[in-house]
Amino acid sequence: MTSTEPVGARRRAIAIAAIGIAATALLVIGFATSSSIAAGPEGAPSPQTTGYLPSISDLMIATIQPRHERLWRAEQDGNWEFAAYELGNLKGAFNRVGQAHPTVNDISFPQMMTSVTEQPFKELGGAIQAKDNTAFDKAYADLTDACNSCHQALNHGVIQIRVPNRTSASDLNTNRSSPN
């Protein structure tokens, strides 16, 4: 373009060029995004290829412990819908720990966890459905005891959880002088 062309024509040419550049950038970004989405889980390296598998302790601290505590807090706040949600999450988290670590000390870890949690989970589900605080408290205490019995059986008795309380930031009992 020359300086003798009208200003409007130059602006129009610049606008068309800017639209073309923007459209090209959007296409490139869209293609890159759709490729990564299409790759999905298959595109992500598996723990086997990366060589990393979180330990049972890592998974318990990251997935089980927070859900155990949130389940209790939901009931304490009378939020039965959230309690039901967290109970489902807790069950799923236990299943995933068992899938990640199918055996511990030559024992089927999923079977061991199921044997100690099945009844308390059933009772918790019933208590949540009935919105029964008393039944919930008993079932929750039973679940907590079941978890501690599993820790004992696996020679990890030093890991002792408890029914949380309003003043505690955790359900982990680190005070050896007090069982609760």
C-alpha cells in the first residue's frame, strides 16, 4: 500500500490481516487442545511407565483420612446430602487403594479392607438415609475401630485414628496418653 491510498483502505487491510492472524492462532490453539483432550487417559503415562506408585500411607493420608474426617463433619453439621456424598467417596477411595496395592504381606489388601469396612459402611449408609445421629455416631465409631484394627493387623498400630472433635484439625491421634 502506498501513502496515497485512502486511510480507510489501509485500516481495512490491517483489520483483515489481524483477523487472519487471530483466526490462525485460534485454529492452532484449538487443534493443540483437542489433541491433548483426545489423548485422554491413554495419553497420560501410567504409574508403571513412570515408575511411581504412591505408597499405601500416601494414599491413606491423601484420600482416606480427609474423607473420613469430612464424613464426620458433614453429619455434625446436619448436612446429610454431603455425608452421603463423602461416604461414597470414602468407599471409592478404599477401592482405589486396594487396586493400587492388591497385596500387603501376602494378604489380599482389598479383601482385608472390605472385611473390616463392609458392615460399618452399610450401617453408615442406613444412618445417613434415616438422618439418625445416634446410629451414625455408633457406625462411625465402628468404622474408626475397624480402621485401627487393620492398622494393628498390618503391624502399623502406631497409626491410630479417632472420631474427630470440633477442636481438632485432624482425626489422627498423636497423643499417646489419650485413646481419644
